[in-house]
Amino acid sequence: MLKRRKNNTGEYGHAALEFALVAMPTVLLMLGVVVVGINLGRAVQVGQICRDADSMYVRGVDFSTTAAQNMLAQLGQNMNLQTGNTSSGIVILSKVQFVPNPLTCTSSCSGTYQLAQQLTVGNTTLPGTHFPTTGSIPACSPPGTTTNCQDSQGNIQGYQTFSNAAISNFSSSLTLNPNEISYVAEAYFQSGPNLQIWASSPGFYAQAFF
């Protein structure tokens, strides 16, 4: 006697539905792992660019010159670091000194952290320094002005007594002794357009201190 074959069409439909339910979160999870890996790699690159810039800065490289800026842009070319506003990142170089009050004080001194010099390389429309001064600092005009202004090499003329050059939040990152100087580099780079929907922040930031 011939037996009628059982129809398994319904079981096939259930299997396809179960596969779809499992596959969708699995694919999303795999994409997330890839993006986290890419973000980690970019964060490491930003940190390396920041340290390299600070290492050159503390050794006296003059980043007010085109040659030095181009050299730094070459180091960060994989992250699209350029010297103009088409750059995907910015590097901010700051020279900060703890100025005691009075200036002759050598121990247990009160005082302020003063910005002595600041230079930027890259896209100046991106977020700036995490160590802002308490006021704006105008460019020296005419050139040769010797107080309360910033010259073409980024030096703040008369910074020791210029109230606008004070940095109120610097001691939370680094404490200096009277008249000590710190060379600080900060780097900020944008996330790629395909990563912004996954990233917890729209960019990568790093600091280095010498």
C-alpha cells in the first residue's frame, strides 16, 4: 500500500523565519565589531600623531613655519591631516608656564598657569583646545608690539602678567612647580562619515605633555 508523503512546507517556512531572526542581530554584531576595531585603530593613530608632534615641539621645532607644518601633515597623512581647513583634523601646540605670585616666589607659591605660546596646524573649524584662556588674545598689531598680544610665531607677548593668558583648568591635568614649563600637544580628528552612526562621539581626541 502506498503511503502519502507528509508535507513539510510549514517546517521549511519556520526554519527560514528562525534563520532570519538569528542572522539579523548576528550581522549587526559583526558590523559593530568591525567598527569598534576601526575606531580603536584610528584612536591609536591620533595618539601617535599627538605624541610625535609634542616630541618635535619640545625639541624646538618651529611650527609657525610652513616647512614644519608640512612635515607634521606628512606624519598624519593617513588621517588626512593637512595644513588648511580641508584637513580632517587639527593639532594644537601650547607652551604653558606656572607663574608664581610674586614672581620671586620659589616654594609653596600661589600663582596662575599662563599660556606662553600656542600654534595650530590643520582645520581650525574643528573643536579647539581643552585648555582655553580666560580671555581672548589679539594678534600683535603693529608687528613688534611687546605686550598683551600674540606674535606671528605664536608667542604671547607679556604673558606672565597678562590676565587673558591665564588657563584656569590646567592644574587638573598637570601640576607644575613655580616657573616650570610644560609643552602640550592636543590632537582632534573627525570620524569617517561611515563611522559616525556607530561612534559614541563624532571624533577622536588625544593629549600629550612634555
